[in-house]
Amino acid sequence: MTTEPSDRTIILHLLRGAVPERADEISGLWSRYGHAVEVAPSGKGVTMNADASRIRFDTKTIDFFWLLGFSAWRAIEVYSPALVLATVTGMPLDQALNVDTERGQYEFDYRQRVANAQSLIAVEQTADISWPADIPEPTPDRDGLADNQHKAAFDLVALALAFALLHEFRHVMYCADNDAPSTLPEEEIACDTWAREYMTSGLAAYAREHGHHYAQVHQKRAMGMALAAVIIHAMTPTHAHWGNRQYPPIAERLTAMISGYSLPAGSSFWPLTACLLIALMRQENRPLDIVANSNQEMVEILLDRLR
């Protein structure tokens, strides 16, 4: 008789798979802190939090990561033509967007996708929304996805979810060790920073030992965290975007997750992240009179404009 793995073991395996160079270390920390993993009943809103004794989430929140992640992945097809035009010619981004006459329908479809994903927050169950026909339903079977674009999105969503769970695990550690930063907003940023460093600081040795190119592994992890930033932005209520007693301004969290990567100028991280940030700026009707000579510079300016 086969015994099904516990929720705690499933999450441990996800984290070990996302950060394989630290698999043994993660297992050791999992044993040391002895926290539970609690799958709560799904309900309205988002459930993902932690304290000294457990990490708690519901399946609807996991579905939200999947649906918004697969939807946001399409930002690159919507905004990359204008991004290329702007960075190659020096044209302001808003003008480049207007020149792209084919953008309208793509952007309309993209916004519909994102709105559908965000509607998941307000309902009780995932079954209460209409699941898009061209987005696969959540599955652990990556190889069962026939479309290479879906497989790419699967990888990034898995990394985004791993980042969020590592963030929550850092809360567990702070609570258990009684050494958290003095304010809740500071603790949030510290958890973001720790999760990011945990997913990237051991990459060089891992890439060398397994015959991978360091920049490619680093790029993929960074892209997953950029997607996590967009998902966390969507999970944060609009009234909390400027910060409150519990959370820092959302722009500070995006910066903690996205800025400062030492990736090559030609890395795919830069155009993907620029397109994700352009989508956020367009969603909030913010001005995009930005002149940038590279995708990296565009990302840096967009992050600054989000503050």
C-alpha cells in the first residue's frame, strides 16, 4: 500500500527542487524548526501566512499563483515590440506604445486574462470563476504539458511559489528564534531579501558541478522572482500599496525582489521584467514618458517610477 506524502513533505520537495544546491540544508532547517504546513479551507481573499509553528495557505491561493503567473507570462508578447522600438531608437516608451498599432487587441486580451486571474481573490472557490480554455489547470506534471511556452511558464511559477514559501519560512524562523526586525514592514522586506539571497547565493558552485552555465541558471531564478513580484503585487490590496503598519510600500518589495541583479545586458531577464513592469504601469494608468537605451535601464527607471 502506497502512502501519500504529507502536505509538509510536498512543500519540502518543492523547495528542494527549486533550490537543489541547498536541498540538504533545507531538509535540515525543516527538521530543526519542526513547523507544520497547514492547508486551510479556501475562502474569499488570499491565504498565505506563517508563525512560529506553521506555514498556512489554501489551494485557491496556489491556483492564483498558477493562473496569474501563466497570464502575466504573456506580457512579453504584448509589450516587447514597443520595448524594442523604444530602446533601439531612443523614442519615449509611451510614443513607442502608440506606434505599435497591433498592440491594442493583444493588450485587451492580456488585461482580460489578468482581470480574470485577479477575480479569483474575491470568490470562495476556484470553481467560482471561468478557467481560461488556453491555460492548463494546475498540475505537478510538467512533462504532461504539450506546449513549450506552458512548460516555461510552469518553471517560473514553481520558482515564484518557492520564493513565496521561503519568505513565509523566514517568518517561521524569526518567530521561533524571537529575533525578528523591530517592525512588521521591516520584517517583510527582510523575508523578501532572505528568500532572494537563499535562491541565488549558491548558484555558482551548483552550476559548475552540474555543467550548467551560471548566467542561465541565475537568469531563470531571477525571472521566477520577477514573476513572484508581480503576483505579490496583485495579491496586495490597492489601499495597502503605499504601506501600513503591517506591510511596507509595495514598490519597496518589488525593488527588493527585482533590482540589482548582475546579469548580462543580453539576458532575457531584462525584457521580461520590463514588460511585466510596463503592464503594471499601464494597469495603474501611470505615465510612461521614459527614454532608456537598454532593457536594463528601462527596468531600473520603471522600478523608480513605481515608488
